[in-house]
Amino acid sequence: VTTAFEHQVDDVGRWYWEGLAAGELRFQRCRNCHTPWLPPREQCSNCLSDVWDIEQASGAATLVSWVVYHVAPHPAFNDRVPYNVAIVELEEGVRTVTNLSGVSDWDSLRTGAPLEVVFDNEQGIPLARFVLAPGGTE
Ligand SMILES: [Zn+2]
């Protein structure tokens, strides 16, 4: 049986998807220069080392940037507007592209707002999204 989830899994990122399915947000950290990164890649983007460790993120992050689409970019997204794409920085220093959940007042968002990870499952695919942490504006 082939599921949508299995289509997403490759050798490089298997540990990432398995982490999400287990409720853990995992990232890589270079053993040579200690740069952390996400999403999964075979080599460190800083020094090109292919020797790295997998670490588990605390789930705490801050909001770096976001966009909200009020008009669907494709008819397939019609039932999902307003649809957002956000860049967040994990407290471990990793910046990643994600979606925000549970935001009702987009005008109240501010750069640097504290966030925390939530684990969703969409059509069998585990996803990490972020919600405003206690103390965040809204
Ligand atoms: Zn490195």
C-alpha cells in the first residue's frame, strides 16, 4: 500500500517525517561547524560537511515573516483562503517555512511574536505548524 505519506519519505528525510508522526520536530546540526538546518538536506549549507547529527527541537519559535493570501493562487486552494505561509525561527536558530494555525486577526501579528509548534495531519501527511504561544499578541 502506498500512501501520500510514503511519497514524501526519502532516505535523506525519513527521520524528519518519522519525527513528525511521533510528535517531534527534528532538525540537523553540522558536526563540523554546528550550523543547524531544516528541511532535511544531505550536506551542511554552510561548510558542505555531510557529517551531522539529528536533534529534537523544543518547539518554541519566533515569527520572522509571513504572507496571507486572501485570493486563492489556484482553484485547489479556494476552500483554504485566507492561506498563509510563514518563516519562523526555532529557538535553536533554525529558520523554516511553515504555516500558522489558529490566527483570526492577522493585523495583530507582529514580527518576533512567540510561537510554539503543533502537529497536524493532513490527508495522512504529518505536518508541523505553529500557533501563537501564551504571551503572543491576539
Ligand atoms: Zn557545517
